[in-house]
Amino acid sequence: MNEVTFRNVSPYKQVCYIQTYFSDGTVFRGSGTVVGANDVLTALHVVYSADHGGWATKIVVTPAADVDEHTGAFSAELGTYGARRVIGYSGNWDTNGDGVPSPDESGHDLALIGLDVNLGNVTGSLGYSSSQSGFNGTMLGYPSSGTGLMQETGTATYYPSYPIFYVNDGLGAGASGGPLLDANGNIRGVLSAGDQNDTFSWYAALTGNNYTWLNQQIAANDDLLADSQYKPTGPGVSSGTKLYDIFYEYQLGFDSSKTTQVYAYQGADALVMSGRYNDYFISKDSSDGSLRVYNFSTGNTSYLHDVNALVFNDKTLYVMTEDQAQIARLFTVLNRTPDFQGLAYWVDAYAHGTSFKTIADSFSQSQEFAQRYNAVDNAGFAGQLYQTILGRTGDSGGIAYWKSLLDNGLSRGDAMISFTNSDENHRRTEGNSGFIKIVDHTAWTDADMVYQKGAAFGTSYSDTIFESQLVLDSTKSSTVLGGAGIDTIYLSGSSQSYNRYTDQGNVVHLDATNGSKSIALHDMNVLSFQDRNVFVLDSAQAEVARLYTVFDRMPETGGLQYWIDKLAAGTTFQTIANTFSQSSEFAQRYNAVDNTGFAQQLYSTILHRNGDQGGIDYWKGQLDQGMSRGTAMVQFTNSTENHQLTEGQNGFIQLVGSTDWV
């Protein structure tokens, strides 16, 4: 077999080096091929092993990689990408449980990896054929015995009963999942097995049911592409997922300038470094808030986006906001640095609503705390806090101060918090000898926003977004992807400081009138300007929101959400309107007036003007003849004039075609 040295052309740049990580710590290497925008075809046994815990917990795809285990060489010229999904032809390739592929098992040894980035834009994709004819084929893959991407040729014979292509040559272990190509460059099979001497290979043929399955699964992966246009790909990119990722410095995708951008996204993500802490220079990049890590030994520079822990050979550094860091500092009361999983657990709980006080109480009420502190009196406890948390002997004045507070009712848990959050402990934990690096923003959990240059990614929860946190791209623009939940963006200016409109794609645009920025909002629900809230609503939801004008006020978010939920659950608009007209607030405002006065109040309250005499007479006549006040109210709130008032630049409604309020 021969090494492919020109990997930046087809069909070589579509062939991927694949690493799969299993729950028991086992790591497999395999191969695969880009067959769609975000689809990588491989063998099922590369991503599933019953002996090692089932499905791989982490999969990393590196197109056109250069990998040589003999020298330790690794380069990822087109970037590295974490898998978001994997789909197997079946639940387990090993149908008889003997761990050895048979021809029957090899015939359906197929899996499709789904990415949430558009890798096809970088590599292109290879076509595939369901032809059953024999041919002279090219085998490609990353065998462990090779020195990189290897290729070999052989004669392929089709066996329909399995279905496999038998090839009279082989690449070896590690090439599993790699493609068998015909003379047209189409994939005809996926490597499943071979003999120990590499004299033959079995390839799962992309015929019949296999061909149908592949077409179906490629289509099923399309949902992962929803936000892909905002996620970087290409040279110098190391891309993770929304799940928990572990990156390794030596396997990052550095470009020709020895630079990589590591995008970890949500979840607690760690980067395992190749050296000790002092082998690197760490700083914050002012242009986008990323963490810049320069390796003195290699000259490589890594820009880290939402990487939460740097695991050096001699210590672990946690990347946190000041708010998150208070949780990490609690571990100092136990005279130790946090363990990654334990810290991630508490940060996740905090992000999902557990108060800091509750978390702190869990520490002060733990058995570990009791064993360390409970045997001492208050003076001894204060002395231990100084020694354990601050690493020094307490001065007599300090000991006396804390003893007095404790004697007078201060709980030991509250005293602990005061020490862990003290300025002195900030300096100890955040300095060169500490374990915390403070940044403006970092996503540790699925409830944390992700901010990148030109894009902000929301969560499936209700997000709070501040305009000041957005990182504008070179065109002074940013796109905000709100996701599910009731999402609110807090703007820095008044409603008159932005031109506001909805495009045909249901995206709300905010263009600063001074030309300083443009913001595109997807699935955003509330625009909170300095002077008012504007609610992003469809036409049916807007009808409900306009009911609030009968009270001469805008909706509050919680109340509006309540009625929108009712509307979605089947409550009619008329029923909701009747609830407004029968409320005590309505009665207090309107019931003391006659029909003429009621009509005048509708004009002044809803339309903010005096009613003309003809209009007053008309509505008085309607009411005198039996029209209910609730019906009249709805006619006013849904009038063309009120549409213009509530939906204009001075209004509180931004109409869109559809929303995710429900």
C-alpha cells in the first residue's frame, strides 16, 4: 500500500480519520468518508462495541488528516469536528456475539455520523453507487500500520447474499469504515473486515437495503444543519459539540500559521495540554473574549471559545466567569482544588436555578467539612479557616473578630462563604499559582449562552441576552439564535435608537440608527429597550397582546405568556377577551360610566385620542341596541388604528410569521 501525500484534492480530502471514545476508556481508530453536507459514512463496529460499553460516547472526525503512530505526527489541515449523532444500520453488528465479523455481519456493518457543521462546504462529498458489478477498486483509509492516509488497489467481487464486495487485498486494522471506490470515484463499499495478513477484505456493499438506508439517514441528519451557517469550519478550526467534549492539544486542527480556533460550545469541556502550566502564556483576546494560549515549545497558538478546563501536566486551570468562580472557590474550604466532574455538577446545578447559598450549605453540611472543622471551638474554627482557605496563620485581631461574630450567631457556613469569597482568596485562586482563570463569558452547561464573533447561540431554556455581550463581526453585525424558551434580549438604547423590521425569512432585524451595528434575531420573544418592551408575536398572539391596551398598559411577559399558552391549548380568543372584559380591573376602569362615557373612554384609553362626535354617537347606538361592552372593546383593540399604534416604531408588538412562545 502507498501513502497519499496530496490529501487536499478529491477523493482524498473526503476521507476522514475517526477516533471513537468509549465509556470504559477505550479509544478506537477508524476511517470514514464525507457523503453529505454533515454526513460521514463509516463502519458500525468503529462506533459501537458491546465489550466496551455500547455506543461511543465521543467521536472526532478529521478529514484529510496526516496521522503516523510511529512518529507521533498528527496534522488536521482541514480542521477537526466532534460528532453530534451516530446512526447504525442496526443496534449491534455482532449478531452472534463472538466478536468476529462474519460475511453476514459485514454485509450491514454500516453507520452514519451526523455533524452540526457543514463539513461538505470544506471537503465536498463523494457520491456512492448501488451497482452490483465487479470492478477494479481503490481502497482508502488510516490503518495503524500505515504512515498516514493509505491506498491500495484490488479486484472487487460482489456477493449478493451478504451483501459484500470481496477484495483480494487489504489495508489493515484502523482502516475500518474507509471507502472502496470505483473508477468513477464513487463509493461502492465500506470496509468491515479482513484477514490478519491483509490478503483480502470484506466491504459492506452499498446495494439494495444498504443503499436505501444510507439515503434515508443522510436525509434524517439534515435537522442538524439548522444553525450550521453560523458555525466555523475549515483550516484552523477545532469544533466540538453541545455535549461534554475532551480535546487534546496534539490533535487540534492548526492552520499554516500554527493557529487554531477551538469552539467547544455548551457542556463542560476540557482541553488536555501537552506540557506544564509554565510552558504556556495565557491571555484574554480583547477582540472576542476568547482565551489565547501560546505554547512556548511548539510556537502554536490556540484561541479557546467556551473551553472550561485546561488540563496541564502539573495542574488543572478552570476557565470561569466571576459568578461561576465563587462555586470553585468553595472547594478551598476542604483544602483542595475542585475535581472537574464535581465542579461541573455544581456549576450545572447553579445554571439551572440552585442558589449559591444552597450549594455553599451543601459544602458546610458535608461529612468532609464536619470531619475537618466540627471538633474545634469558634476561635479554633476561625483559625482553621485562615490556615485552610488563605494558607496562613490568622492574626489575633482577625481571629477575635470572627470569634465574636460566630459567638453572636453567625453560622459557620456563612463565615466559610466570607472567607472563600474574600479578596485575599480571589488573589490566591486566580493568580499564577491558582486554579481559576476569569473570563467575561464561558458556557459550562446546556443552560448557558454561547457568544462567538458574529453569532450568539441560545439554549432550550428561557435565555437572557445582553446586547453588550454580543461580539460583532467585521461588518459590525451579529446573529442571535434564541432557540426554545422565552428569550429576552436587553438592548443598550431606546426603541428609537434602532430601525426595526421583519424579513421574509421571519428574522427580526435591529439596525442602530447611528450605523454602529446590525443585529439579526431568530426565535427571540422579547426586545427589552431602555424605554419599553417589544414583544415578537404572530398575528393571533398579537390579538391577545392588544387586549392589554384596554387597561392603558403594555403586557407583562409572564401574563402574556400565560394567555398565549391558553390560546395554543385551545382556548378561543373570544373567551380570553371575555376574561379581560369581566375582570375587576376592567370594572374599576369602566363600569361607573354610561355608554357614551364608555365609548369616550375606549377612544382615550386604547387609541389615545378624543373620539369624534360621529364615532361616539355610532358606538353609543351600538351599545344601546345590545352590543356588549366586551365586544366593543375587542372592536377597538383589533381596529386598524390600534394595529398601527401597537405595531409601529412606537408600539410594543413586532409581527412575525411564527414564533416559539409555546
